[in-house]
Amino acid sequence: MQVIRDSAPDCENLRHDWTVEEARAIHDSSLIDLLYRAQDVHRGYHDAGRVQLCSLLSIKTGACPEDCAYCPQSAHHDTGLSAEKLMDVDSVLSSARTARDAGASRFCMGAAWREVRDGAEFDAVIEMVRGVRDLGMEACVTLGMLEKDQAERLADAGLTAYNHNLDTSRDFYDQIITTRQYDDRLRTLQNVREAGITLCTGGIIGMGESIDDRCAMLVELATLDPHPESVPVNALVAVQGTPLEAMEPVPPIEMARMIATARILMPRSVVRLSAGRTKLSEEAQLMCFMAGANSIFFGEKLLTTGNPDTEADTKLMREAGLEPLVPDTAAAAPSKLSATERQ
């Protein structure tokens, strides 16, 4: 039985005024104490025995004009990845059906665009969103930067969530991306929020950033009001041909610390154990669940990089006594902001 309290012992009220110093103190606390605190907060707001399974499909691959240092889809990097045009609607919905039948409740679609452009391709994405919702699944897309009217079209189609990661801290951002500004990302998040679509936004660790950078990225999210409904925590997947190809894998304890800190700062958010799971043992993944992660990406690929396969994830969850989460999508959706609230 799922038990949700109005407040968790460590968070009598949801806070939106966290500081980097506070986040760093939480992050650096004794690992045993940190996991205990995070699990206590987690149980105050979530069913600790359930994990949401999400599936992610690259619907348009490669040739992205952005220069993100971690991304094999960037046209700036020679990774050997072949560019592919936008998939047709029927093929995408067939993949969504397969994911649903395997146990996924959210279907995420990613297009390697810098920004959404109105026209036939965006019209096709709108149809994909409608089709995924008709299958009884949550629908999430990541399409790059988004204008207000485009966000409203996606909302009208029934989009559950829009993914647009901050990636890292404001101070470290220009070491990773130069083709768009940090505030461009925040502006897209605001457009999504005002359209009444839930936010899926997080970051990547292991790109050479400091611990303060990691905490600052979480604080940027935790000072949004309301908090993002979904916070993916990714470990860098170092791909040959990208500027970050020589980076060492993120140690599992560092991943667990980030997830636990995110859980404490944003108690109601779904914290997603995302990219980099192929480098984590089963025990390390379970530690991340103990730290407050309650969602994973399900299937053999995350856009263009590897991911544990469906059978392995099913076995892990069965042995751990975890069950798939079927979220209440109506309750999860925020209402649109009024004109006064936008000011």
C-alpha cells in the first residue's frame, strides 16, 4: 500500500530557498547518514517499493548544430554516428506499444534539434504525442529550445512532460556548451511550465565539474517554484570522438550522493537514475534506489548510448522486491500560471 504523508520528517515544508552551501553540507555528510536521511524523506512522499519504468527513443538522430561536449549527436564531433531523418509516426507508435507491453509507463521521444521549428516535422511530433497518450502512457519529448506557442501546442496534444536538462552549473556551463546560453534553457523551462506541462530537467555529472558545480546545478532546480516533477541524474557516458572521451567513469558512491541530495532538496520530485547505469553493478543501482531514485530508463538504448536491457532490469527489480510504478498522470500535471503569476 502506498503511504503519502503531507510532510516528511526532514522537510516539514517544501523549500525553494536552498543555498549551495546547504546542498554541499548535505552532499558531503556521512554516506550512511545521507542515505538514511534521503530514504526517510523519500518514504514521506513516495511509495518506496515502486519504480517508474520509462522508455526513450531517438526519433531524429544526429547532425545537431549544438556543440555539447558530451554528445555524440553533435555535428561538431566526429563520432561515426550517421544522421537520420525524423522517424514516421507509425514507427514511433509501434515502438511505444512495444515499450508499454514490456512494462514502461512513460515513453520519451528525443529529437536532435537545437530548437523546435514550426512545420511538417513539428506537426508529426504532435501526432506522436497524441498517439502515445492514446496508448495509455505518459508522453515526454526533448526537442531543444521551445517558444511559448509551441509549448501550448504540445500541451493541447496531451504532452505529460518536457525534458530540457540544465546539464551543469551556471559557472561551468561554458566549459561544456557554447552554442546556447544558460538562460536560454531556463527560458524554455518557463515556457513549458506556463503551458501546464510538467518539467523533466536535471544534469550530468562526471564532465570535469567540481562538487560545488554539482550542488549548484541541483540548487538551480530546487529554487524553482514549484520544483521540477522529474529530475534525471545522469553519469557521463564518455563517447569516442567527443571532447570528453577520456573522462573516467563516475564512482557509484558519487552517483548515490547526487541522487540523495536531489531527493532531500526536492522531496516530491521523481528522481531518475538515468544515463551511465551500464557502469553500475546491481548493488550500486540498489544503493541509488536507497538514496531516493524512483525511476529508471528501461530498454537497451538511451538515444544513441547503451543501457541495461529489459530482461536485466526486470530481474533486478524482481530480486529486490520492487514493482513498476503506474503514476496518476492527472494529479501530476500542474495548472497553467495566471498572468499575475508569470510576472
